[in-house]
Amino acid sequence: MVVLVLTACPPGLRGYLTRWLFEISPGVFTGHVSTRVRDLLWQNTVDMVKDGRAIMVYSARNEQHLQFKVHRHDWVPTDFDGIQLMMRPSQEGSGAHATDSSLRPGWSNQAKWRMGRRHGKPSK
């Protein structure tokens, strides 16, 4: 099973991919092809995508039963102890554990109200 997601791709690439895969939504292709055809589709997609992006997810014989291929995308497949995850770069570029500075510290008023109701405190 193969799922190929394209962003900002030329119409010719979409037409090319419909020879082997079904387009189930704009830019989302899926189907069942052999390994050789899948690799050729990926090579041609990388050649034809120009300024766009491409992500391919396909079946594999590993613990997750899937594998990723990425072209010109911000999210990068990263191996964590044999499990492949998609790592999204932080906004500030200072690492994976950067926090969003636009959020205020502490609990929201709604969260405080819910905690008070849970613990039986009267609300005002």
C-alpha cells in the first residue's frame, strides 16, 4: 500500500501519478504497486515536483509496518530506537523542546473553574 501526498505540484505530475495510483483527494494519491514501480514513481515525483513538496508513506516489513520518504518538506523522518517518527522543527530553531512564547504561563480561567468543580469547591 502506498500513500503519496503532494503540495504545490504541477498538474502534469498529478496526471502522471494517476496512471498507477488513485487520487482520493486533491494531491493525495493511494494504491497498491510493486516495490520497483513505487521507487520509480518516487524518482519521477522528485524530478517533476519542482518547487512543491512530496511525502510518501508505504508498507514495509518493520515494527511499524510502514516507511516514510520526504522531499522538500520541513518535517523530517527521524529514527528513535528503531521506530521512525516525523520530527517537526521548532519555530525558534533552538531544538525540539522549544515553547511557544505567545502563551501565558499558568492555568486558563476555564481550567481553574473545572478544577474547582471537580474538587467540590463552590463557584463564584
